[in-house]
Amino acid sequence: MYNFVIGLYALIVNLISPFHRKARLMVKGHREVYHKLKDKIDSNAKYIWLHAASLGEFEQGRPILERIKADHPEYKILLTFFSPSGYEVRKDYDLADIVCYLPFDRKSNVKRFLNLANPAIAVFIKYEFWYNYINQLHKRNIPTYMISAIFRPNQIFFRWYGKAYGKILSFYECICVQDDNSKELLAGIGVNNVEVCGDTRFDRVLDIKSKAKYLPIGEAFSKDKDGNRQLTLVAGSSWPKDEDIFVEYLNNNPNLKLIIAPHEIHEAHLSYIESILKRPSVRYTKATPENVQQFDCLIVDTFGLLSSLYRYGSMAYVGGGFGVGIHNVLEAAVYNIPVIFGPNFKKFREANQLLETGGGYSIHDAETFESLMDEFLEYPKVLEAAGNHAGEYVERNAGVVDRVMKIVKFD
């Protein structure tokens, strides 16, 4: 049944590829994989194969990849992606020796891929449980690891019909899970090759913080003419539903400034934000350190700045909580500022834990947001304490890379 489903999925992707951009990129990338491996694989080198489904999983695995490159230069890195949204962004990633798509998990593809790649070690990130790949790696005695994995009771492994598929869990050298609940779930089905290591994203955001860009426009915007820090809300990855809430608050509170880095920066969305603002605003690409203090709202109309802009905030709002789910809260929390988000956060472990530690806050509507912000603005000590709780939460959960590196067996 598994092989039938994989084959059907591959067929559908090929059929829709003329009409669907991502499917078209995937089909094209799959055609190039074997030629790329034949041309670039060094038969005299040892390779560590690291696989990520998409860009988010890559960012989780990136601290491990970078540590391997630093501590074990005797290995080369083969980096694969399943999704075009990961491959197209990181296909030129300079710390990987080869970057390519992972062919569909069909037996013929798997054997052909592994015959060419012949990795010494395989590392999968978070959720990538491809039966034929894992089975074939096991048969070839290639040590295989899963990192930053998280398991929930509704996954197939814990259902009566998933027992056969769950056999592959015993094929890993070690499954490095994020929490004790995952380890207990696996123990319940007899899987004990498990270590609780945590989530590598904590290490990643600390590294990002240490390399954060100095942004003169952000620095000038967040200060008054005398150089004193002003109360500034940084809203990241926001959607219209989020913006309706915090822009309304900004319009009615002259003591607050706002930096918005929306999830989508096309002209229609930027114009919408400007249409609901009643206070002076400027787009980042039109701002300068000299003129930006004239404005109360800075609209970020370019990508790649958000993780550095959080450093200029007094508090953060992370968008997506009124839609499919919130975006990365750790990127903000690492700067010792409280993180606010919408109601759809239950599936996000770090958001739940931020709430428990007092560094995160969930709002349900404009009224709950207003009440929270009023408290922050009226009681600076409350704001400061919440920010400290957020930063301490990140620091407390770091060190995952060190734990994982002690588990992976290098020759």
C-alpha cells in the first residue's frame, strides 16, 4: 500500500506539473538529481547526507550541518530537499558540497540514489520518515539519525494500522527527540533507540542573534531625537487579520511606534497596510537614518531583515495566529522581549512553553490585545519581566547541538 501511494503521488505531481509551478520545479529537479550526483560525487570522499523536507526543517538542521563542517572537515556534505520551497532558496548554500532534490521514495529511485551517493552517515530532520530510504540504509549498514524529532499520539506509528510502517523506527541508530513526551510515546511501542536532546532551533536563533545585522534605519527609528529608546512594537510575518488589530491600537496610542514586516510584501498588501494607518508611515526602502524619526510606523518592504529588526523592539507580535498557525516566535524571544500571537498556537510547542514561562501571550481579538498592551505601556516592570522570561526560556533550552554531536558516531 505504501509503495502504491508513493507511486500515485509521483504520478499526480508529473500530471499537474505543466500547470503548477512547484510541481514543475520538482519534476525538473528530480530529472537532474542523478546527473548531478554522477558529475559531483567524489568517490574518494566520505559524505554525510543531511535531508530536510523544506526550508523550515533545513533551518533546524543547519546548526548541526555547520558544526559538522567545522569539527569534521574530513567529511563532505550532501544536502537534499523534498520541497521546492527549500531547494530553490538553498540550492547555492555554500557549506554543502552538493545540494539536490530527493527523488520520490520508490525502490528503484532509492537504490539508484544510494548507489551514487553512498553516504557514510545519513541525518534526517524532524518528520522525514521515508520507508524505502530508511530500510535500504539499514540494509547497507549506513548509520542513520533523526534529529529534532517530535511525536504525537495521532501519528501513524501509534495507530493499529501503522505497526508495519513503524518498523523503520528501529532502523535508526538514534532518534533525537525534542521532549520527554515523544520518548514516552516511542517507548510505548517498543522503540528505545531514543535520546531527548531538544530542538536545534534554540541554538539556531542564538546564532542568528550573535550575527544580527546592525540596521541604522531600525536603530534611528526606535529612538527619539535625544537618543532615548522609544516603546516600539515589532510585528513580524503579519497577515491582514493581525494588522487590523495592532494597527488600530497604534492609531490610538501616540506613545507607541510600530515596525511591520508583513508575511507578503506585494504592492496590494503594502497599500492595504498604508490605507488603515492614521499615523505617518514610511516604507523601509524609502527611509533613511536621517528622515525615519519623522514617522510613527516603518513598513518593511524587503525580505531578510526581520530576525535583525526584532532587536529594536520593546515587544513583538508574531503573525499567523488567526490563520493556519503562528510563525517563528523564537526569533523574537531571543532578544529578551515578550512575544504576542493569535489563538492558533496549540500545535506549536515553543509557543505553549513561552506562555507557561510568562514570556509569551496569546490574544483572541482587538480587545485582548488592547488590554495586554495597555498593561505593558502602563507598567514598564511588567514588560521588562516578561521580556526576561522570554530570553531565559531560549537560553535554558539551548545546547542541543552539543548533545546531538555527542550521539552521532563519526569514524
